[in-house]
Amino acid sequence: MTDATRTLAEFLADLTYDDIPDHVVERCEELFLDWMGSALAGKDYPPIPLFQKYARRMGPDSGRCEVLVDRSRTSPWFAAFVNAAASHVVEQDDLHNSSVLHPGTVVFPAVLAAAQDLDVFGRDLILASVAGYEAGIRIGEFLGRSHYTIFHTTGTVGTLAAAVAVGKLFKFDTDQFVNALGSAGTQASGLWEFLRDAANSKQLHTAKAAADGLLAAYMTEEGLTGANQILEGRQGMAAGMSNDAEPAFLVDQLGSRWALVETSFKFHASCRHTHPAADALLALMREHDLTSSDIESVVAKVHQAAIDVLGMVNEPTTIHQAKFSMGTVLGLIAVFGSASVLDFQNRALQSEEVAHFRSLVSMSLDLEVDRAYPAKWLGRIEVVTIDGRRLSAAIDDPKGDPGNPMSRGELEEKFHRLVAFSKATTQAEANQLISWAWRLRDASSVRNLLPHVTSDPTN
């Protein structure tokens, strides 16, 4: 056993808004806007109406906290529950590479619900979100590659990240953060088996992670205690969920390395494991002026985790399963040049050309790619053309990674695409939300995002 958990808790307790560099604050605003777009895109998208129905059945029909997809109000737990499910369903939420964690889809639903409940400033939300990202990412790295083989890291680690973010709004001291981590960790769950059956568990994972992390923090505020070494203890998370855990990751460069800015934005509306190959294929086809009919076969050279996750889906039967099919994603790229939310909705399962191209695609474990993962997600593609040419392409930074970033203008375009897809807001409301997000640090309240959208962050 080590004292890494307590060292991490001390850092979280001592962290202030003034400690956060401006570029980290700016990135947090960008990530928050990106999360809102993903959440709003989930409006009416299966299975999100089931989460809304459950919240209406079990929770209060009024409250301080917004359910973004239907503009209703409820308690913090149920708002976090529905918003987290909604923001993970169209596969456009952010991802941190080396932790293989989607931090935004668990941190922001919990922290927004608590921030609306407590009626805090925008900078308080930013501070709490940074704390959640910094803790969650390091915990994901600590649990290692072996954890992700069986467990959906966003469901497990996300519970702790959400608890930390909400705990920061409560201004927890070191002991309270230790207790909150203990209560969150004992609830952490999420297994990959659902992919084989096209089941809806992925959204349940994020819904429960955000809501139960919030629960852990609220109960800690009331005085509930938790295990002091839930992470590295002899019967803690690492003992039961990992065989390569490394406690040093929990305290890696605290206060100097800002892991939040390492987080990637998702350009394609599919599982992130498909993105490197998708970008490599797109680059290859553009370089050689190819169409899908020019291609005889494609080999995506990938890391083992991509095979573990994507290898479960051979012939997708649902849109969400199609987002975890390497052949379908590359088929959309080859035939239509994009893999957007609309492409998946209207083409992924309907297009005979995409189905044919899917049959041409295979995955192969590549040692260079696997060694680089998860710190780097490399894209390597080999193509054989109908006329017998053997072509290859390589990309080291998929679109949206810190090494190949999306600009604020591109993030605004993505936000408009997502809300237009679901019709969750008008274009004018979308513009107002964008303007508001870019000044989140100046907001005197975050209680009314919808329906009373305003371009004035002081209201």
C-alpha cells in the first residue's frame, strides 16, 4: 500500500482557481461547450427517452437542475443521470488518450447539476471540472491497460472523477476527498460485454458514474466515510480490477502537468479506436485520388485494445453498434468522405456500398502502434487497389488530438451540427450558448442554460 491516494486528495483540497493557467481555463470552456453539444445531440436518440422516463417516474418533477434534452427540472442526481447518458450516446464526447477515459461525459453532468443546485459562479464550475479531470485521468492511468480490457473505464473511473468535481464545489478538505473517493470507488462499475449484444449499457455506465459520483460527494458532505485506500489498498480497485496498476500515476506532476489540456475532441461520430485508421484512410484516398470502387482490400493496423473492443462487432445491427465497427466507419469514410452523426443515422446501415466496403476491411495487430498506445493513438492503413497497387498511409495525431487540434471555429461548427441533428435548440439559441460558454469564467450563475438562454453571462 502507498499514500498516493492521500497525496492526490491533498492536491485536490489545496487547488484554487488562481492556480489554473489561463490556457487550461480556456480549454475547460471549450470542453464544456463540446460536452453540451454532445448532450443536446442525445435528444430523442435511443435509449435516452428511457432514462428520461425513469427520471420522471422516480425523481421529483421540479427542482433547480436542468435536464438538457427536454428542458425539464429535477434533482441533482436525476439531472446528472440523464445528462450523462445523453452526452455519451452519439459518440461525440471527448476522450483522454493515455487514461482511455471520456472525462467530459461524467464530470460535466455531475458538476453542472451540483453547481445549479448550489448556485455557484462559472469559475467555481471551472475549478471543480479541472479537479475532476485531473483526478480522473490520473486514476485511469493508474489502473492501466489491463483494466480497460474488461472494464469500461469511463463507467468505473468516471464515478470517482465525478465525485471529485462535486466535492470541489463543496470545498472538501483532504479527509473529505479521501472519503469521497472511497464511497465513489466502491460503487464503480461498467463491463464491456454489452457490445456483443448491441445492448444499451454504455449510456447506463455514464449515467450511473455521474450520478453516483455526485451521490458520493453529497453523502460525504453529510459525514459519510469511505475507504481510505480505495485505489491501491489490498482489497481496493486495483486489486480487483487491474493487474498492471502503478500508484505513481496518481501523483504524476500534480500542479505542473495539466492533464485536462491533453484531452482530445472527437471529430468522427464513432468509437475513438476507429479514428486513427479513418483519418489515415481519408489521407490515403485524397493523396492517390481514389474512390471506394478503386479499393480491393483494407487492413487497419491497430493496437490490441482496438481489437478487444471493435472485434466484438462483425455485422452491426444497430446504429450504435455500427459506431464500433471498423469496417462500417471506414466504409463511410471511403464512400461518403465522412462519418458524422447524420452519416450514421442515414447511411451506416442503409448503404449497400458501405456494407460491401465493410467486407473488404480487416484489422491487424501492429507492434509499433500497440507500443505507442495509449499515450499515442497511431493510424496505420494498408490498401490494395483493384489495379494491384499496394498503398499505405500513416498519421500520428488523429483530428481533435492536442497534436492536431480543433480550433474554436471548428468546435462551434461541430456544436451547430450536433444541435441541428437533434433539433434540441434553434440556431439563435445555439449561438447564444456558444457565446456564453466562451465567457463561462465570468458567469455569476450557471443555473439557467435552457430554456432561458441568454448571451449575457452575468444573468
